[in-house]
Amino acid sequence: EPEVTQTPSHQVTQMGQEVILRCVPISNHLYFYWYRQILGQKVEFLVSFYNNEISEKSEIFDDQFSVERPDGSNFTLKIRSTKLEDSAMYFCASSEGLAGGSYNEQFFGPGTRLTVL
Amino acid sequence: GDSVTQMEGPVTLSEEAFLTINCTYTATGYPSLFWYVQYPGEGLQLLLKATKADDKGSNKGFEATYRKETTSFHLEKGSVQVSDSAVYFCALSALMDTGRRALTFGSGTRLQVQP
């Protein structure tokens, strides 16, 4: 069964360093998403991506964040200069169609736990 | 903005007990509602969904009914098993400023089922 994969499963970094979290969405999906969950808090929407551009982003997704689809399979989230408060579990997801539409099931990866020291 | 509130965990039950996990929401318009489940070491999986008022989503013995009058989408199961131990997330397709929707989640409820 097709699945979304994410690497690494756990990333430890120093404050101020750049990190890139990687995701491989399901191959025939068109919409891609990043969410995060700070420990003990809600899963929060960060950004959605379609047709090689950002289609939605939340207020959390500031200039420190960027997303890219560098090739036909990977979807990455970059944090330019990490802060302590960026420590969280980051989930990638993909869907055939846009959330809320007819094909609105989002398939999630297992997550990357980011720890900023 | 749109939001989801679900009961805090952990919820600890014995096998074959009845399960209810409460979920209420606030939303603009008519969102779709979802329950996702996360088993240890795995990603979020869609458990069930409902797209309009009075719809009942069901899967694997779990059920939830979209109640517009009480803005609720409580998850129930008549007889839980040890294999149901996981974290359960209530979610809705929230309306963004652009008029499009994105998923917004509750904080998750951990269920522990003891043999």
C-alpha cells in the first residue's frame, strides 16, 4: 500500500542552525502539506503546496520556513535558523485533492521529531 | 478562527469496555469532520469522517455522528481491544482567510486498553 515517508525520524540540531526535513508523498498525489505538533499541544497546520507553489500557509509559517519540491518525488521543509520553540514533531501529508473537497483524505507520514538545543 | 476541543487523556479502559472520546468544534460554515488515529511509531491515519450534519462515520467498530446542534463529533466504540491503544485526533476542515480549507486538529487523546 502506498505511504508517505519522512526522513529522518529524529533530528537534533543547535539553535541557529538550518535544518531540512524530507518527505516523499504518495506518487499520484497533487497536494502536499506540513503540520507540526509541539509536545503536548495540538497538531497545527503550517503550509500546503500545489503545482509547485504555496497555496496556503498559516501564521506560524514565517520567513524562517520554506518548502520546496526539488524533484519529482521529494517535498522538503527548511527552517533557516532554528529556535528552541521549533522543537516539535513535524508531519508531512499528501492528498489527491484539496482538503474539504471531494477527495479530501490526507495521508500522513510518521513524522520527524526535531529537537533544538 | 475554527478550532477543535477534545477531551484530555490518557483514557485507560479494560478490554471490551465502552469507549467515548468527546470532541466539540467551532467553525465558520459547514466543515467536514474527521477522526484520525496514530499508532505507536506510525503516522496519522484517517479513521472515519463525516461531511454534513447528521452523517455518521464508521470504521473498524468506531462511530461518530456529526451533530450540528451541539457542534460535536464524539467518537464511540462498543467494545475496545488492546490493539485499539493509540492516540486519537479529532479534526475539521477549517476555513482559511482565502476561502479555502485546511485541516485543524484537536490536541489528541491517548487511549490505553488493558487486557
